[in-house]
Amino acid sequence: MPETAATVEFRGLRREFGPTVALDGLDLTARPGELLALLGPSGCGKTTALRMLAGFEHPDSGEVLVDGEDVTRVPAHRRDAGMVFQSYSLFPHLDALDNVAFGLRMRKVRTVERRARAAELLDLVGLADKGGRFPHQLSGGQQQRVALARALALRPRVLLLDEPLSALDAKVRLSLREEIRRLQQELGITTLFVTHDQEEALSMADRVAVMHAGRLEQCAPPSELYGRPATAFVAEFVGTMSRIPGRIAQDTVDVLGQRLPVDGPVPSATEVDVLVRPEAVRVRAETDGKSRVVATSFLGAAVRVTVRLADGTEVKADLPAHEAAGLTAGAVVGVSLPERPVLVAERTR
Amino acid sequence: MARLNLWRWGVLGLAGLYFLVPLAASVVFTVDVPGQGITFDAYTRIFATDGFVSSLLLSLELALATIAVVLLLMVPAMVALRLGAPRLRPVVEVVCSLPLVVPPIAFVAGIGTVLKWGPDHLSRTPLFETFVAIQNPDFPFVLVLAYVVMALPFVYRALDAGLRAVDVRTLVEAARSCGAGWPQALMQAVLPNLRGALLNASFLTLALVLGEFTVAQLLGFRPFAVWIVNVSGSQAQLSVAVSVLSLLVTWVLLLVLAGFGGRTRPTSRG
């Protein structure tokens, strides 16, 4: 829909609310036409960043650029950014069609034209027959679809999604997730998507920006974020990660009686934690093993086994259901890692 | 269920009797003149009595002006309070509730004192003219000012209830991201969803102004309520007829206002 998709750039954004620092120098660029997810725990500043792009918040310092043009001082209604809110943002006094046409009415588009365009957009989100319904007559998922159509009505250069799925139930969330992604790719519109749900971010986004305490931790495609987390925070926030104590010896690390190469820079400290994903941990029943199974939980295709090592550390491992058959709580086991480079982080405890 | 229904009808009937019996008695008293049979003489005399139309019109004008002023004052203030300074809300609530605590008699004594400053201290200043102008007996604006203050508690509560039912901040932001400037966002996204609250506030203000006696009487003006009392002193039948009529007038006005509100839908979400 937009002739050319826009580039969005945050430069050194800083914002304080009283004593709390919401944004502490955020630098981030969204490439034209990509879906960039802002992921982080609550209070990490992701929503503040989005609202700055929408024009609802103003940075104490730093700037927001769209296609290289500084929009930091441009008021919200001239920003050319469509926004979908968490929930309940439809105008209760207007029916679905008029909600979608609201922006066009503000732009003084003629009635016939704007009704046609609004109907077209409702069709795009699969609600062509619901134009006459009022928001309170629509389900939560339908309301968010209308909100999406409304956000797209003015052909914005950027689409902003502020946790649009968080108020919906699981099933609707999944289907709407796919639909948003489909629309976004069809329209090729640069989209920023704020979420605290890592699964949502990993499954939808072209790239995910993980934020923590007002700063960017890492911005990378989902597979890279999962496989090669740049920081310990990312490693533990995205997916499940266990820490196993190890010792650095030159550029290798001694862990669980194995000597494995270190992935990435080697920390200066010798006492480190090795970070491992549950699917990379091997657990085998061994009569002379030093570890014990603490708990198992059935996940479907796999069984997640929690093992307590000799030194008391707990490690999570995902095993195929048939391998985990004999492992019940209390079973004596041996734990090992595959012969691959491992991530290490300085010990925090 | 049958028993419950019986109870309901019983309670409704009792409440109805409580309201309707005195009303019916009043009506009967005015139309059934001993020795003459049924006659509407009392009602026709009302229209002939000097001051009926003018005092009623004055009351209506005062009510309209009060509604306009109090809404123009309170709606922007309360929306701003929601958006900009939620922590000031208790302060505003207390200020708006004060007129309930101050008796009208004390209130009017204060106003009277201030109005006396005009001739006493300000006779050489342009302010004197202002003091004269607001006491113009054809349209005493000083009454509008007083009624605005007296209506504050009711208007505050009505608007507060309306604003609670909508997420003003999100509505404004949604409108702004759709390309609406601030005034447009307020007029087209927030106000239509406050229609119920605005109507309620107008109802209460209208009823208050039509029935207000103390302030108007003590400041020496003659709106409808004062006129009724003045008339009733001399003719018993006439005064009751006027009361019945004033009740009907108020009802009709409230119905008109409700009709004006038109297709009112509940502002709250289901």
C-alpha cells in the first residue's frame, strides 16, 4: 500500500518519569517493510519507545527519525503512523464501519469514498459483514481486527502494535497473530510490535529487539536470538536456559567433567556459568551417576526433566518421550553436553 | 416467581399511592369547586395572573444559561483532570462538593454582602457597571453564577460517572493516531461517549434551577419558584393549581431533554 516502506530510527532516546528511567539511551533501527518486535519484561521501556514513535510521549533527549526525517517535534496526528492499542480503543459510539472511516473523516474524504474504502478494509480483515455492528456487539478478537483496519485506513507509513493480542484468549491470539503477519507481509508496511510474550515475538517478527532497563540488549532475527544470545539477559529471557557452573581453562571451559570450546569471547573470570538450552542437555540413567531427577513434566512430544547436580544446581533437559520413560523423580542419572561450543556468562550468584 | 411478582406489584402499588394520592388530591382540590362542580377556572386564572409567563420564561432562561456555563466549565476541566493531573481529582471533588455543605442561606448572605460593595466601594470604577449589569432584573446573571456553584456537586458526580465508563486517554490517543487534532479528538471521540452523562448533568441542573427559591427570593428576583410562593399567599386554590402545573412543566421539560438526547445508548460497555 505505501509506495515505499519507511525506515524508522531511534537515536539515543532518553526518558525519565520521576525517579524511574524508562529509556536510557535507546538506539534502534527498523528496516523498510520489516516486522520488528520489541520484547522485554514489563517496565523495560518498550511501550514508551513505541509511544514516542506515535507521538504520545516526548523524549528528554534523543530523536525519532522516519525515513531520515526528524519527527520528534511533529504532533501525533501528523505522524502518519497507524496504531493498534491493547484493547478497548474503538470508539463506542460508532459502528465498525464508521470506526474504520474515522481517520478518513478527519482528513475530510468525501462520504461515498470513505465508506467504500472502509468497507474494503473491513473485508481485508475478514469482517465485511460486521460493518454495522457496534464495538460492544463484537468479540475481543473482532474488535482488534476492526482496530487494525482503522489503523491501516490512512495508509500509514508505519504500523504500531501495542500488545494487541494480550487481552485475547489463547486460540484467538494464535489466529490473529497469523493474520497480522499475513497482512503485514502483503502490505509490506514497516511494523513495530510491542510484546512481553517471547513466543509471540519469535514466531511473528523478522527481527526481535530485546530490551532491558531502558536499553537495547540485542536486535537479531529470532533464530539468532535463540541460538546465539548476545548477553546473559537475552539468553535467559528468550527461551529456557539453565546455568551450570564451570571453570575457564584458556579458551575452553571445564563443565560436567567435559572440556568444551567457548562460543564467543572468553570472559576474564575463571569461575563461570555455562548456559545451556534444555534440548542440548543429555540425561541418561546411570547407576553410579551423581545427579538425581527432581521432577518430570510431560510436554507432548518431549518430557522436561529437572535434574539436580551433585553441587545442588538444577538443570532442565528436554528428552524425547521414549528416552524419558524410565526417569522418574528420584532416579539416579548422569548429565552430559554435546561436543559443541557453549555459551558462558560470568557467575552471578 | 409468582410470589415475587406479587411482592413487586405490591411495592410498586404502595410507592405509586405515596406519590399519586397527594397529587390526585391536589388536582381534585383545584378542579372541584364546592357548589360549582368541575371547573378548570383555577388553571385559566393562572395564565391570566400577572407574571406567570415572564417568571417561567426567566426561570427557563436562567436554567439554559446555567447549564451552558456549568458544562463549559466542568467538561473541559474534568477531561483535563483525567488526562493531565489525575492526582488533583480528590481536590476537585472536595471543592465541587462544598456547595452541599454550605447552606443556601449562608451562601446568599455572602453574595448579598459582595453585591453591596458595588455602591459602597466601587462607584467610581468601571466595575460598578458590571455589578449593575449582573443584577439586571430582566436577566439577573448573578443568579446564573450562584446556580452554577450550586449545581457543581451534581454536575461533578454525573460527569465523573460518565468519564469512569470510558477510557478517555485511549480514546483521545486512538483519535489522534487517526489524524485528529486535540479539539477534534475531544469533540468527535470523547464527547459523543459522554452524552448520557451530559444529559444527566443537564437534567439535574434544570431541576435545581426551576425549583430554587432561597437565593432568588433573598436577592429580590422573581423567577418561577418565587412567583409561585408570592401568588399562593393570596389564593389557596390558585396556588395548588400552580404547584400542579409547575410539576407538569418540569416533567415536560425533562421529557423534552430526554427526547433531545435521542437514541441514547448505554455509554458503559456490556
